Amino acid sequence: MERLLHYVWKYKLYAAASLATTDGRPVQVIDPGMQNTDAGPDFFNAKIKIDETLWAGSVEIHDKASDWLLHHHDTDKAYDSVVLHVTGVNDFLPVRTNGEPIPQLVLAVPDTVARSIDWLLYREASLPCLDYIRQIEPLHIDCWLEALLSERLERKTHDIFTLLDAYNNDWNEVFYITLTRNFGFGVNNDAFERLAKSLPLRCIRKQRSSSSQVEAMLFGQAGMLAEENEDHYYRLLQREYEFLRHKFGLSPMDDFVFKSLRTRPVNFPYLKVAQLATLWVQHDTLFSAILEAGSTGEIKKYFRVSPSDYWKTHYHFRYASPRKEKPMGENALNILLINTVVPMLFAYGLRNKQPEYCERATRLLESIPPEKNSIVSSFCHAGITVRHAGDSQALIQLKREYCEKKKCLYCRIGFRMLKQQAPTFVG
């Protein structure tokens, strides 16, 4: 497997003393080079000593040596810089475009490494390395969590930059879309994002002096006012929406895209839309206020809103419920801060070259308790200490981008298993 040969070469997971070219000359790897992710040889700026001669140049790696010919490297001058060809099978002698032969090394993957890789990649378990994690030094785990958190913030920042490009760098509009999406709390994220994109923030701002009109626009756009219902407040919102729909040229969504099945009443999409409406009635420029906020508590205060009186006795237009205040719960507030405020602050700092906002975003994560979900729990049981939301976000990144995609070769936990040439696993 060529990917495995790349990995073994990059991290020197081989018996260095036995390296030799196919014609018997000893090979010493001074520097394996930098891995190339673009066109051209696989590694560049390598330093290889063959016999008594030190070579500096590129290294190309193939499963079989004949792949050199198959990929037409023999006619591509970009590969004339190759000073060593590394292969798993010696079935061809590679040459440069002038016909000059290139030194070739057959790289043997150690049995312990091959067995560990097979165990990681093909074992029927969602997290095959969990039993091994306790053997890794906590310092290595902590460094990996920091890197994973950076990856996750970069991914979320990229999404925000894409929105900024689409909405003419309007931070308030992008914050509105991002926040609305996260009011879906996972199961309804895509539906809530569609709602935000179908109803520009400027429309809400123009009507924010009337809470019923803001609710009417949001519920109407969500397709939640399309049924026949004798409820007095429902009919009021229907009339308001009909007027506003024509005023702003709006086209409603279909309400079936919002899911309530297996959702607790406090997370019903109807109640979330009502809370969202109250948030925008109370705060005109919410993102600007968050940029100036001095603490986590101050930011949370902006989100601690209770929907209008009607929702004290309802979770849904169809059903009445015992009278109860329904503000945002603490867990919901934390989720909104993790998924909306933190990435927006981080993106703002990067885009405007103001690193203090990136630092604020990181500190904010560290002030929030870790998320409680099956991903975090499984790693906790394996021995990883999860101190705050930054750690739980890192573990979510690890599970989704490495474990689920079987990218064990690129995971530092997998690397430690191979680097230490772990014993054969039984599973």
C-alpha cells in the first residue's frame, strides 16, 4: 500500500541500519524531506547518503517500481530531481529523461507496524485504539488536542469566510445566519440555515419594534403558518405574515423540513423560532455587542431571553402546555457560544488581523464546561482528561475527521502506536 510506504518513509519507521539500494550500496537517510501535496515528486529537499556521496533532491515512492513507467515519470523532467526511488516491489529500474538510472531502495514495512496498521484500519470497532490510549503520555495527548482544536476552528472559520464572500463582508448578516443555523441544535441545523438565508436580517430590523411581526416573519418563512388553525395568536401571525410577505417579496419554506421526532419539547423548532425572534427584537446589532463584551457571563446575558407570553403556555401552535417561563437553558447557551460566538470571534480576528479576538475565542472555549455526548464520553472512559469545551471540540474533530474516516495513519495516537512498534493486538 503506497500510503503506508509514504508513512513509514516520512516517520522513519524502518530498520535504518539495513537500508541499501537494489545494487547493494548502503543508504543513510539524513533527512526524508518534506512531503509534497502538489504535482511532482512525493518528497522534496531530502538528503540521502549513498555510499560516501551525499545527495540532495527529491524522493519518489511507488508500490511497484514499474509504476514509474506507468505514470510516465521517465518522460517528465519534473522527476529528474529524484535522487532516490523508494518502492515496495522491485520489478523495474527507473531512469531520468536522459536515460540515466536512478538509485532504488526496496523499503520493507516492519511486521509490527503492518500488524498494528491492519489492527487499526480493519478491526470492527468505531474506536479501535481506545484501549491503547492510556499508554500514551498525557503531554502527547494534550499537544494533539491543541492541534485538533486548531483544525476544527480553521474548518469553521472557512465556512464563515465563505459566507462573508457571499454576503459582501457583512458580519452582522453572517452572524445572523450562523446563529440561526445553530438554533437547530444539530437535528435542524440545515433547516434553520435555510430559514435565515430566505429572510434577510434587514427585514427583521425594519420590523423589530413589533415582536409579533418579527415572529410572523420567522414562523411564516419557516412554513409554520400554512395550516388552518383557530388559535387567536396563530391567526394574528398569519395576517401579519401575509402583509409582510408581500412587503418584502418573501417566499416561505415547507415546514416538513423541520424535525420534531425524538426531540424534547424544549427543543421543538417552534419554541426555538420564538426564542430566536425575541433575541432579534431585543438586540439590533448583537454581533457588535459581543465584540465588546468583556466576559463569558456578559455574552450569555445577551442570549438569556424568554419568548413572548404566548409561548409561556405553548411548545407548539397545536398544543397548550402548563404555564412556564421558557428561557434558553444553560446547556443551550453553551452550545450557542461554542458553535456561533467562538468561531465568529476567531474568524473576525483572522480576517481583520486582530489576534486578540482569536485569543478571546480560545479563552471563551476554556471557560465553558465540556460538552456531554457519546463521543466525549467514550474518550473519557479511555482515560483522556476533558477539562473544558476546547477539549471536547478537539475530540469531536478527532472522531469525525480521523476515526470515522479511518485516517489512523494521520492521527498522532495512531502514530504513537506505530512509533513505539506496539505489540500485536488481539481483537
